[in-house]
Amino acid sequence: MTISDPESIVRTAHGQAYKPSGRQIQVLSGIARGHTNAEIADHLHVAWPTVQRHVSRLGKGLGTNERAEMVAVGYERGWLTNLSPEPREWIVLSDRCQEVLQCIAAGKSNEEIAGELYLSVNTVKTHIRRILGVLRARRRAHAVALAYQHGHLRIHRSEGFRFMSRSGGALQR
């Protein structure tokens, strides 16, 4: 799938079509790798404020400021298919960690995750620390990318924007 494919276009909240630029995809790839804006700027040989503008435009186009959700949309829409998987040993996540990971990919805050899964915020934080540690992820967005790369989250373009756990449970967005 390429950026020109109609399936890769996202509709904004106002129904307008949004398709990220090539540079925005490069920035999104950096986010998926767990890099900071400064690290992305250094890698792309651009100024830090330029990266921040691309992140802001990407967020505005996707209707989210949550980087983890931006990465999830990037995988769901095929924008990150050329991003090679980072090598990791095979791991098994508990069902609860899978649910928390799905919520992270949906852009939910710790408080929202706690409310949805009937957990305390501290328990959510513990699950997130466990997920980041087991996946060896630098940040939430990096954990989402690794989860897509290694099958903990699956892409379901034909069914709309969904997150599916390895055990088959789905969280509709």
C-alpha cells in the first residue's frame, strides 16, 4: 500500500480527506521508533521546530495529539509498512496487558484506561511499565509500533479501525 492508495486516506472529524506528506511519514516513522523530536530532527537534518510542526499537522489531520494513536493509525492505514521490524525475542503478554496495550493504541490516557478496564490508575501504570519493559520500548508510541511489528496488535483494514489482541478479543474504535 502506498500513500496514493485511496484506502490510506483518513477522513478528519469534519469529513475532509487527510493524507500525510512524505516528510510527515518520516517523522511518524521516527515516533514509531521511540525517538524524541530532537532525535528525529537530527536524523532528518532539520530543525527541532520543523519536526514539531510536522507532528502538530499530523495530529490535526488525524484528530489526535496522542503519538501512540498516530502510530496505530499509521500501521492501520499502511503508512508504516516500509518500516522494518525491530528485532525482539518472542514474548507473551497477559490478557490484561493486551487490553492495556489496545487502549494505549487507541490514544487513551492512564485515567481513561483505568475507567474502561475497572482498574486503579496505579495498576494501569504498573501494566504500562511492564509492557514497556517486556517489549523494551522507549515510549508508549514505540510500544504500539513494536506490538504491530510482532503481532501483539493486528492490522484489520477491511474491518475498519480496530485493535485485535492475540487472543482474538477486539476493541472497536
